[in-house]
Amino acid sequence: MLTLYYSPGACSMASHITLEESGANYESVPILLSKGENKAESYLKINPRGKVPTLQDDDFVLYESLAIMTYLDRRYPEPPIFGSTNQEAGLIWRSICETESYLVDAANKLVRPIFFGKGLDNIEEIQQAARTVREELKTLDDRLAHARWLVGDKLSAADISVFPLTQLILRAANKEAAVPLNLKLLPLDRTYPYIASWIQRIEALPRYERTYPPHWKTQ
């Protein structure tokens, strides 16, 4: 029996979507970071880093989202989210690596001050991060101008891995604290129309609603 230990939010969403798309029978166990459940002795026994998500498959335990996605792709090879050809696999991993190398750090520098209210006075760093985020989103938007998905003709790990981060960026851009920062990210259907359409396609997936963090509906 598969068990996904997760925190409702962007950090666990890719693993959650992958599980749903695999059609696997699994149990999900929420780990509430706000209550320190990720630091509980029982959880640290399966993930000594105290992070989420963690996947348990009988006696086998794995953490880190990309590792979990790769494991599930091998465990449930249909649909092949990491590609069915050498070329697709290469392009999918290139897309993932680009996100990790060029977007993640800038997104964190943008999102964290807005969500946590610390560092909002560091305008220069936030504006530099916003410029990088805009550049990387423009790259994604240009790619999606010619295709429904980031790689190939169907949903892949490239889409699944970058989607939660884009959602996190957009949630931050919609916050009141973001208004004076003039991030130039919204409205999305004007700034990045092809990303907007891509998001709608992912949200239309039959099992997407099961992966959506409940608190995102109210916060």
C-alpha cells in the first residue's frame, strides 16, 4: 500500500498530481507544518530531514519530490510522465532542470517576503527576483504558444513539476502586500496568455481537485 505524507501546498503538489495521474491506490496523510508535525519523532523516523513530501511503499521509503515522481513513473509506467522516447525524456529533464536552475531561487526571493512579511523593505532584491521570474515565465509562455504541454503532446513531468511553482507565484502576486511592488505579473491572461490556458488545462484534469490545497480556496 502506498502512503503519501504531505503538507497541503505547493511543496507536495507535484507528488500528489503524479499519484493521481498514475491511477495508483494510495493513502494520503497530511503533515501539518504549522503544528510542527514534520518534526515529530514518528515522522523523523521515515524522513530524518523533517520535510515533505515522503512516499512509503510497504517497507520502502522515499523523499524529495522529483525522486518520488521518478519512482512512481517506474512503478506505474502508464502514462509515461518522463517520456516514451529518448528525445522526450531529454526535453522533459531539460525543462525540469531549467526550472530548478533559473526559476526556483528567484521565485523564493519573491514569494517569501510577500507571504511572511519579512524582507519587504528589500525592494531591490525583490524587484531583481521579479525580473527573473518574468523572464522565465516569458520563456514558458513562448513554449506554450506552440504546444498544449511543455514537452510532447500530453501532460508530462515537466508540466507537473513547474505547475505548483507557477501557482505559488500567482498566489503571491494576488496578495495585498504585492500591490506596491508592481510585479507586472497580472492579469495573467494578458501578461502570459498561454500559461493561463495551460493552467486551465491542468485544472481540468479529472483528478486535479483531489490535489488542490484546501486553504488555497480561502487564502
